[in-house]
Amino acid sequence: QVNLVDSGGGLVQAGGSLRLSCVASGRILSNYVMGWFRQAPGKEREFVGSITWISGRTDYADSVKGRFTVSRDSAKNTMYLQMNSLKPVDTAVYYCAATPELTSWHSGYWGQGTQVTVSS
């Protein structure tokens, strides 16, 4: 079993920055993809960004492209989400996830979530 712990959320002003982290209890296999999702009250879970573990290739939702950056530290089994130029619409619970590439996120592993609140 893979355990994911995400952290780093908090309250920030619009235009500010936060850095989220996601630590895996075991070594991430080379064919895994890790990613970030978010969910605001009354809304569906939304894809934010992802990174292919072995190559570092990233993918982003259009809504965050140019503002958010996904990265990883393989030695620490840790993925990060650097969030800059935050907007009130970014307010949500953010979750990290991991799954083998070409496999649905729904069948993968998930963190417990961390709250991000952006004030105007």
C-alpha cells in the first residue's frame, strides 16, 4: 500500500504564493504519474497538474498554466505544487494522487487533502 500525505495549505492574499508538498511512504515506481487535483464546495474534482515520475514531463490545466508549477524530488519521494499569482477562484481543497501511467486516476492512490484559501 502507498500512503500519500499532502500538506502546505493555508490562507494567502490574492497575488500571493503557496507551495504544497506530497510525500509518499514508499518508493514511487518509475512508470507512475503523480498529480494534483482540487475540489471547491459544490463543484466536481478538477485536475490541476501532473508529472511523469521518470521523465519529469508535466501537464497543466489551462486555468493554472503559467501560474502553477509541478515538480518532484525522487530521492525524497516528494512532489510539489508551487502556486504563484493566486486568485480567489483557486480556493479549494487540494489533493495529491499517484497512478501508473495509462491508468485512470480513479483507481490510484490519494492523499487526505489540504485546504487552500485565497482572500481578495
